[in-house]
Amino acid sequence: MPDFPAEEYAARTAKALEGMARQGIDAMFLTTEAEFRYFSGFRTAFWQSPTRPWFLILPRRGSPIAIIPQIGAELMETTWVDDIRPFDSPATDAPHLHLLQKALSDVSTIATPMGEEASLRMPLAEFDRLRRGLSATWVDATPLIKALRMVKSPAEQQKIREICRIGSAAFARAEDLFHPGQPLDEVFRSFRIALLQEGAEEVPYLVGAAAADGYSDVISPPGSRPLADGDVLMLDTGASLGGYFCDFDRNWAIGYASDAAASAHRHLHAATEAALAAIRPGMTAAQLCEVMAQALGQGSGIGRLGHGLGIQLTEWPSLAPHDQTVLEPGMVLTLEPSLQIAPGKMMVHEENILLTETGVELLTDRTPPDLPVLL
């Protein structure tokens, strides 16, 4: 069943159609999970399989059209979309191409995501055949979709608020979950279980590291090295609920906190405090990045210090010097300052926030300024 009432998806689609009308777009052509789910409410783990393509068309006039493998028809019937055109898949003759060409035969301008963070989820050769079989002009849908998805509806905000509460509750159990001598892969396993016990539906993203006085690699799978005194343990979770993510991390010292690690943690906390105090509607993502960079003493050459959050783990905008996106009420963002302690040693800290008309709502339970120690 969809995660929201039909009215939520209808409202999103109506806003998309308004934007399409302004830009002279006759139809929007969508192939990726996030956009498909955003407009239809169709959510399934079957996207993990690359075998079958899925298509959603938003005509400027008329109802959304789902052109999907037969295996998904029953689930699609539970959504608000009522124009469902199934095809046999997998198949060698690409029967979906005929259905797509028929659905798009009378339109002159088709928009599909082509810009930043966009992808195409169908064979490129088939996409070329589809375009050659139509006389339409193709344009980039990314700016329109980006503008829609960056600002979360009240229903989306509540979903993210709840998964952030769940993540915070799991992190609060650290003293009972982690201890010196515990292998790092067991740490990961224990934390995944805690997230699920607290109410997360899935834990598709969990990264972290543990090393003396800081860490360098935070994306590798965990090994079996046991936690040792003097280590800094960091876990960064992207747990989800109803298809919406939290994305934040926590740091702990094992046994004792070195002066370098303790100082770095205080600096990261102060940089986040500076961002919380400064953020307001109307400033740009680049300006918010600069606030944190200056608090860290690293100037404007620093990389991304946060990003959008929602139906995907990372979304627009990027809190980076190049991103001039104007921040608006309803945006959900991560604040993610990072600090190099020494060559090959770093620490990173992340919180999740909702930008409101009057300021900011902290969605995650705030970490203390002093680095917690696990004994």
C-alpha cells in the first residue's frame, strides 16, 4: 500500500503539471525509483533487480500512465494511478517500447531528468530507439523535479521526523551496544538490529570506522578488528521508514578520549551550532556552507558540508561553495562539518534539520559538545 493518502500524490503531480504548463512541456518521462515513487506511491524492493524496466509518464493533460512489468500490476492497482499498462518482462522483443511510443505519440516536448544527480534506468539502446521513433523534442526535467522535491510537504516532514527519532533512540543505546574489544563488524550488526528494534523499516545505509585518534576511511565495509582504547568510533546511518531517510552520525571515544579527538569533536559541535544560529530562509546553500567552514577555520575551499534529505539518502541541494540554491521553508537538510585532525586522521559530525518559516527544527537528538566515552 502507498505510504501516503492519494491526495498527497495528486498534489505533487498537480504541482508538476503546473510547472510543465509554464515551460511548455507536454509530458514527463520517468524511469528511476525515486521519481516513480514520489509521484505514484508505488514502493517495492523489486527495484533491486535490474532485469525489468519501469516507466511513469505524466501527461500535461490527462492522468499519469504507469507502463510497468506485469509482475507489478497488482501492487500498482493499490496506488492512485488508474491508467496501468502492463507488459511481459523479461522479454527479448522489448514490448514496452511499443506501449511507450503509443503513449507519447501525440506530444511535441518530453521532459526527462538529465541534469545533476539524474540517471536513466533503461537500456541506452532502447532509449535511443524510443527517441528515434518519436518526433518530439526532449528537454531536461531536473530543474522542475528538483524544485518540487527539495521542499517537503507536511506529510513528508512527519515521516522524516519519525525516522530521525528512531535513529536517535538507537544511538542513545550506545553504552549498552558497544564496548572495548568488540569487533567492528559486530558493532555494525548490533546497531542495525537496534535500529530495526526501535522501528526502522530498513537500514540500507550504514557506514563508519574506528581508529586511534580519528579515522580516514568511512565508506569501507567493517572488518573484524576489535575496538581498542584510544579509538574513535563513528557510525553514520541511513535508516528508512516508509521510504524516507534519516542520515546522521555519532562519534564515541573508546576507553578514553585523546586531546586531539576531544578538541576536534568540540570544533565540529561549534561549527554545527554556528550553522543552527545562522540558517534562515533566503540564504544560499553556499552561504550556509561558508558559515560552517569559517567556524572550522578552513575557509571557503572546503568541500560539501551537508545536503538535502528525504526520499533518497542524499538529495539536492549540496551545502557546498558552488551551490547557489536558495534555502526555503520545508527543506530538510543535513549539517555535516568535517575536520582533518592530522594527516590521515579526520572526524565528521552530522545532524538533520528542517528549515521553517521562523528558523530551524532539529530533527535529531543533539550530540553533546564533549566527545562521549565508552568504557
